[in-house]
Amino acid sequence: MRVVADIPNPHVKITLHSYNGKYILKLEKANLEQIYKIEETEVNGDEGALALLDDEFIEAVVNRFVDMRDAFVSTVRRNS
């Protein structure tokens, strides 16, 4: 797996990889991560994959991290 780019962002760690005909977009916050697999044919090269990281997408990702954390905290409380 080749690292294409580490994308700076104040809210999440973003890494774009290339592997086996796919871009793998990995977003991390604390102990949570989201991974998106994108066929290379769906975007126009590395720049096309990076263009997917617009403000609206990042906002949705951050909101999803909040939901993920809340769900995990809830299950820990219920089952501890």
C-alpha cells in the first residue's frame, strides 16, 4: 500500500493510500477510524481523490465520529 498523501486537517487525521486499483481514504480521530475505498476509475487521479475532501464531506465525517463515540460510550455504560 502506497501513501499518496497525508492531508492536514485540524479535526481529523487524513491519509490517502493507493492499493490494488483503489484509493483508500483513512480518517482517524482518537481511537476511531473511518475508511472509504474508491475505485481509481471513479476519480481523476490523485488530485481527483483529494478533491473529494471538501468542507461538506469533512463536516459529515466529524459528525459521524461524534455519533460513533456516543454509541460506544453508551454500550460501555450499559454493559459495564
